[in-house]
Amino acid sequence: MPAPRKYPAELRERAVRLVFETREESGEKRGAIGKVATQLGLNPEMLRNWVNQAEIDQGRRTGLTTDERRRMRELEKENRELRRANEILKSAAIFMWNRRLCGLDCSA
């Protein structure tokens, strides 16, 4: 289960929306994130990451979308589990092979 988020999704969406609105009003990209972060009491770097991800999700910027990142994490987790299961099966096969080679009683 993922760790609980420190900030609710509503705050995140509102902050990103405010950055976009501030950029539109001022006509400049610079300074909007710092201004909104200060107003909302957020870390500017965190808000910058939120804005960057929102731009990716909207197709304004290249990169992995939120859904693609989630799917990638799921596939990586599944891959780890399958590798682990494969190692267990290999160990079991070697164990069984060794038992067959020396008979059922290999106490030597």
C-alpha cells in the first residue's frame, strides 16, 4: 500500500491551477510558482514538480504521464515478484534433482 499523501489532491489541483492562471495573467512563466507557493505555504520545489507533472499529463511537456508512471511501478513490482518466484522454483528443482541423484537418504 502506498504511503499516505501529505497534501490532499484538491490542494494539489488548486495550486497547479493557480500557477497556470498566474502565468496567463502575467504573461510570464517565471515567478508564478514561487508566488503561489508562498501564498499557499508550500515548498516551491514541490509545487514545481506538481506543475511539471500536470504539464506532462496535459501533453504540454514530454515525459511519462501519471498513469504511465503508475503502470511502470506496477510492472516493476510484478517483475520483482516473478523473479523471486523463479529463484524459488530453481532452488526447489535443484534440491529435488540432488535428492534423486543420491537416493532418498543422503545423510552422508
